[in-house]
Amino acid sequence: MIKIAIADDNSFLIKATQEKLSFFEDFILKLTAVNGQDLLDKLEENHNVDLILMDVEMPIMNGVEATEKVKNRYPHIKIIMLTVFDNDENIFKSIKAGADGYLLKEVNLKDLQQGILDTLNGGATMTPSIAMKTLKLFRNPVTFEVITNNEEYNLTIREIEVLEQLSKGLKYRLIAENLFLSPGTIRKHVENIYEKLQVHNKLEAIQKAKNNKLI
């Protein structure tokens, strides 16, 4: 049996991934975690896991940091990033942290199964669009540490993602659907964005974000 762990802060998506895995008799879900720290705590109790499906953006400890720590402590465990985020920075940092693969959550059953098997056999599974972006990153290396002024505002990756969606004129409901979150969660992210940017409305937030190259 192939023992799998899932780390994701969205309980709905954990359940959806669990349902996908249930179609395959060789896969057994060993544990789930709601953030990177939760994952590390559970692995400390029992690290008899073959592979982790890891979300990128999670509270307390994100998937990139968790990947690096898991690889340092349990190098035998394979890690596939399973996320909605396909921007260059997430891909680059995940691979640098030691991720063995990178799949988008829209992946179908067959490709998820094959991706897990390929990774356990020493391969590096990637959604085709991610593979193309990875090739471009290696051909044209980018330094991500100094590309924005975000250090001053300390926005999370998810808050920046929400800002990008807002800048396209999308309503909360559509943003929630695009990011697989609830409208209430989007409203909370927007409140945090306003507080961090010290603005009072959407237009001010978008303008300030653009002026500071946050989006």
C-alpha cells in the first residue's frame, strides 16, 4: 500500500482529494494536516508516509517552508505540491525547497494517480503548463527576493492572489470560486489587505498595490 498524507488548509479540498484517492486500492490516506506546522507535528508522531500532497499557501507555516523542513527531517518522503497557484515564484520556491512534483488541483484522476506513481519511482511529475513555466524559469532565471516592495506590507501569497483578482474587477463570489474558498474567507482577506495597505476601499488598494509593484 502507498501511504499518503495531505496538507491543506481547506477542508473541502482535503475531502475532494481524499475522494480522488479512494478510487485507487493501492493508495491509503495516512493523515491530513491543516498547515505546515500541523503536518510536522503529526509526522513527528508517525512518519511512516510515502508521499505528501502539499498545498502552497497555508496559515502558520506555508507549503514551501514545510517542504524544506520535511525534506531535511525525512528525506525518504516524496512531496508533490498540489495547489491552485501556478505563478513563477511559487513554482521556483517549491522546487528549490525540495518538492518532487507540482500539480494543479484541477488535475484529473488518471493524471493524479500516474503522477504519484511516477514520483515514487524517481520521476518529477508536473502539470504540462507548470513544466513549461519551469523550463522558462531555468532558461531565464529570476531573483524573487527583490521583485516587489512586499516586505513593507507583509502580504501573504493568498492576499496578493485576491488583490490580483480584485484588480480584474471580479466580485467576491467569483474570486471565491476561482480560489476554491468561501466568499466569507475572501472578505476576511480583503479586510486584512485594507489594514496592511492602510487603505479604505478597493480602488485605493488596487492603486497602492500597483504603485508598489505588488501586482
